[in-house]
Amino acid sequence: MNNAWLDRLIARLAADCPDAVIVADRDGKIRFWNRAASRIFGFAEVEALGASLDLIVPEGLRARHWEGYDRVMAGAPSRYGEGEILAVPAMRKDGARISIEFTVRAVHDEAGRPVAIAAFLRDVTARFEEMRALRRELAALKAGAPPAPQPDRAPGQDRPQGAGG
């Protein structure tokens, strides 16, 4: 394999990855935004490139986000840099809050200084909402209250419709 072919392959994988891939420079400006990021967050690539990560970070979480971001850019290791998954709320273009899970990786220059952070994200809103509903149902059962009806279940049915078996 030659380096040019490998470089094109890596670029294509990042662009076509089903998870969002976002790279921000040391100032937190977005420098790479793939199609999945557009699908998840609703911003076209042209809208996101050059914008601050505040574009997708909810206002109430920005101080904590930037504290961690600046710490990593100063050379401190990220507690999420070894593949540990972080789950947080994020913002879509339409203002809706979504739940995302992601991993991050600091990108270093030839001298070993951090110059960017790459994030690999996925929307887990549906799973998060399902888990929240299950927790509420469990709490109600523990409290002796009847469970709330589930919209995808027929009365008396133990499994969601279409669950098979």
C-alpha cells in the first residue's frame, strides 16, 4: 500500500463514518465535520466549519466543557482519551436537546503539543429515553403504583409488538 492510497482511505472513512466525527482546533473552532455530524446535529458542514463548539454544547454545560477542553489543550491527559465513553446532552440546530455518547482523542503536532481534539459521537437519545421510562416504571412498581401504559404495547401484552418469539 502506498501512502497516498492510505491517506485517501482514512479521509474517506472519516467522512463516511456512521458516527459523527468532529475535529476542533486548540481554540475550539470546528475544523472537520462529517456527514453523520450534519445528520445528528442538523448543521450543514459549511455552517459548522469555523464555528465554536458552543454550536452543539448546551449553554449550561459550556463552562465545564471549556474547563476540560482548555486543560487538555494545556497538555493534561483527558480522562476520556483512552476510549472511555462520555455521555452528555448536546444541542441540535433546531434547539432540541439530544443525548450523545462519545470518545475523544487529542491530536498532537510533531513536537508532541496538543493542537486539536477529535471526537467520535453518536446520538443515543432513543435509548436514553427508553431507559428513563423503564426507570420510572420500576420506581412506580417499587412504590406499589400500577405501571404507566406503554404506547407500543397492547393491553396485557408483556412484549412490545413485533418483538417476535
